[in-house]
Amino acid sequence: MSDQLQWDHGAVSSSVTHLDATHSEISNQSVSEPSGCGSSAASAEAVVSDLQSALTGLAKAISSQSSLLTAADKLMRTTDDEAASSVPTRG
């Protein structure tokens, strides 16, 4: 086991791709009132509204996570590049 922390750009890139795909998949979805419920339609309306709010919140959270992970990856790569450029080379 290594005692050094390593940033895995490939894993981050894959995660961002999955997050973006998930966001695209759910962001255009909506929940509608069920049909054929009869008298329970009024009861279902509140549940549908809550579910739609949760779906919207989830889409926003996924988008935010993707953006934050992309920013962290960029920062780590910049830090790695700066650290590598300051390492003395043997001439």
C-alpha cells in the first residue's frame, strides 16, 4: 500500500462523464399526476409535487457535483504541473 495520495485523473474524468450523463437523463424528466386515481388524485398531487421537487433538486445537485469535481481536477492538474516544473533536473 502506498503512503502517498495520488489523484487519478482518469477516474475523475469517468466520474464527471457519468454525472453529466445522469444529469442529462433526469433533468428533462417530469412527474405528472397519475390518472385513474379517482378520489385519491388529490392525495397523490402532494406526493407528485414533492417527487418533482426532489427530482429537480437532484438534477441541480448532480450538476453542482460535476462542476466541483471538474474544478478540483483542474486544480490538481495545475498543482501537479507546477510541482513537476519546480523539480530540479540533472543536466
